[in-house]
Amino acid sequence: DVKVTQSSRYLVKRTGEKVFLECVQDMDHENMFWYRQDPGLGLRLIYFSYDVKMKEKGDIPEGYSVSREKKERFSLILESASTNQTSMYLCASSPDRVGNTIYFGEGSWLTVV
Amino acid sequence: AQTVTQSQPEMSVQEAETVTLSCTYDTSESNYYLFWYKQPPSRQMILVIRQEAYKQQNATENRFSVNFQKAAKSFSLKISDSQLGDTAMYFCAFISRVYNFNKFYFGSGTKLNVKP
């Protein structure tokens, strides 16, 4: 089975802190994604990566950055956390083949106080 | 622009009954893929069912089936014999090939509550 692991399930951070959310997948997938999930808004794409060291902005990249130094690992960085970044963050991966599905981690609940 | 719309924020169904979740999408592409994902209260999203747009036959997975109407750009999910374990958020998704990689678009979700 594909496994996408997010290192932290629940985090509480203070406004202005730098926050790292880590994600690892074990299936050698080319594509990795970070989504943000908020009630009524569904999943919104923050960033995605289709190869090591490659990244593309999604729909809501402001206030976020990402890092993909190794194929299996994709990190989301909040440079200076703000209260409006309180949310559920979902990491996902997908093979780079047309029509392939996407596999999700369990999610990271981030609260910024 | 690709969009996915789920017009039912929340639904309820009695155990053992049938429920249909609606999804419409908008795309100018002729070949694409559609998915339904389930997110139980434990929060891990899992794939329920997948439909290839060039296939006219509706996909079926055990108690889950879809009604795919390509001309109407509609992709509804039918859950038969609902079980308590079906209680979850359900997301409709569409996949597009953008610059040689896959991009997924998700609807806003439908919260399904199965009542005993």
C-alpha cells in the first residue's frame, strides 16, 4: 500500500513563528502536493512539485514556501505564521502517469495563536 | 478554467437506504478522469471510485456507483445499502494534464451522515 506520512498531526504555533510541515511518501512518486482544507472551501492547492528541486505555485501560495530536496520528501514552510493560516494541511503524492489517482496523508492540524 | 461543484454541503441518510451525492464540473478537455474521495472523521482521504471520461460505462465498486453524464458534465455518486462507516466527507475531483503533469481539482465536499 502507498503510504504518505505527515510528521505532525497536531501543532500549535505562535504568530510570527516559522513552521515546518514535513511529508514523506514511500512509493517513488514523481508528484507531490500540499493542500489546505477549510470548511466550505474544500481543498485548495498551495504548492506542488513534479520532480526533485522543482516546484510550482498552486492557487493560494502566498505566505508559504516549499522544499523538495529528495524525491520522497516534500516540506511546507510558513515563514511567519499568522492566525489566518490556522487550518488542516494535507500532503499528497501521485505517480506521473495520466489518470493516476492521488494518495493523501492523514493531515496536519495547525493552530496559530 | 476547470471547476468542480458540489451543491450539497451536507446530507443525511438512514442506514441501509440509498443516497446520491451530486457533482458537476466544467472543462474544455475531451479526455479526463473523475474521482470520488472519502474522508472519514479520522481524516485520511481515500479513493472511492474512478471514472475515465472516454468510457461510457459507469464505474462501480461494490455498493458505490456513479452516474456519469458527459454531455451534462455531471458525475454523481450513489451509495447503496448505506452503512454507518460511510459517514464521512465526500469530495468529487477532476484531473487535468497541465504541462506534462497531473493537476487535481476538488469540489468543496459533501458531508454525509448515516443515521442508525
